Amino acid sequence: MSLEDEAARADEARWPAWLVRTGALARRETLRIVRRPKNTVLPPVVTNSLYVTVFGVILGARIGTTAGVPYLQFVLPGLVALGAISQSFQNSSFTLFHGRWEEYVHAVIASPLRPAEAVLAYLVGSAVRGLSVALIIFGVGLAFTDVPVRHPLLLAGFLLVVVVLFGSLGLAGGLWADDFDQLTVFNQFLIQPLVFFGGVFYPLGDLPGLLQTVSYLNPMVYIVSGVRYGLLGQSAVPPLTAMGVLAAAAALSVVAVVGLFERGYGLTE
């Protein structure tokens, strides 16, 4: 018996089998992010640094305060949420589509990994990337202004739910897309419009009555409100309501994606 086989058996004896299987794929996904920071972390950091500079510093100097806080403090929670959203979605959608494109996803299908375990492993990679970028964006914001963290546990909970939700939506997109251009459809025509109408750059109370009411159908409102409450202690939506809506949406998304994996949708074609 080789040393590798002995080590594998030792791991299986020490850890549950499902955790060993899931951990192997999650490790590969995490290493892909760590080893390619120029492609995975640097671009969103540069983009959001520009957002902070233009909207927060330059425009904020003219606006002054919004909702009782400096404009940069008001905008920063939305930028943190945007970083977590876009990067968790992009990570899972690209890695799964690329695996289909290059056909190495067949190794995942043929492995002992169960559908739920594969989904969990991909979501771990998406969470690592989304949360890392969100943390870096927050650090960039701290270079320009003091930002309190009023409710750290709720903040962590909201960000975790967000990366799970959009990581699972990214997996659905990666299964659905037939070419690289289709991967941009979700981002360009769904995520970005919802973000800009989700209260990132303005308080919902400034909208006219009908537009304000319609805005509560936008899931981004609950995301931005939750992260803003975690940082600043203020929210357009009661935080527990926002958490409940997002947790339910994340759970439904994960269940749906596991179902797609079980059916082999997009994987065996």
C-alpha cells in the first residue's frame, strides 16, 4: 500500500466520507482563486475602488450627508454587498461553465461525489471569493472614512446568505449557458439593473410613493438594507425581515440547483 493510500484511509477514518469528498473539490476551487488573484480578486477591487473614489469621495463632498451619515459611509455597505454578489455569482458560473466547456466536469460527475456535495463544494469556492472581495472593499473604504460595525454577527450572517444565494444562482447560470456570451446575460440584464435600483446610491425614502413600493419587490433592497444595518445600524427594511426573505431565497436556490445536478441538466449533454 502506498503512502498516498494510507493517508487517504487515515483521512477517511478521521473525517466523515462526505466531508473528505466535498473538501477535495472545495480545496481545488479555493486554490484556483488563491493562485490567480489577478483574475479573481484584483479586477473587482480596482473597480470598486473607483466607485469609492468617484461616488464616495468626489460626489460625496458635494452631497454632504445622506440619511444622517456622510455619503461615503452610506454608499460603502452597498459596494460591499455588490462585491459579494458579483464575485460569488461569477465564480460559480464561470468555474462550472468552464468545466463543461473543457469537459473536465465529467471527472466530478464520475467521482463518488453526490450532487449535494458537489454543489456544496462549489458554493464554498464562491463564498471564499465573494467574502474576500467584500472584506477588501470594506478595507478600501476605511482608507477614506471611518465606518462603524454596529452589528457584526448580523453583518456576517447577511454576507454569508448573499454569497450562498448568488453562488447557487451562478451554478444555475453555468449549467444553462451554451457559450461565454450567455454568461453575461444574468449580470448585464438582471444583476446590474437590480443593483442600481436597490438603494445602493440613494435612500429608498427619497423615491416617490409608487416607485418606493415597487422597490420592495427587488431582492437587492433586502441585501443592501441588511448589510447597511450590520455596518451603520440603519435599514430601509427591518433586518429580521430582510434576513428571512434572503434565507428563504437562498434555500430555494440551493435546493433547485441540487435538483438540476441530480437530473444531470447541462452536465451530460
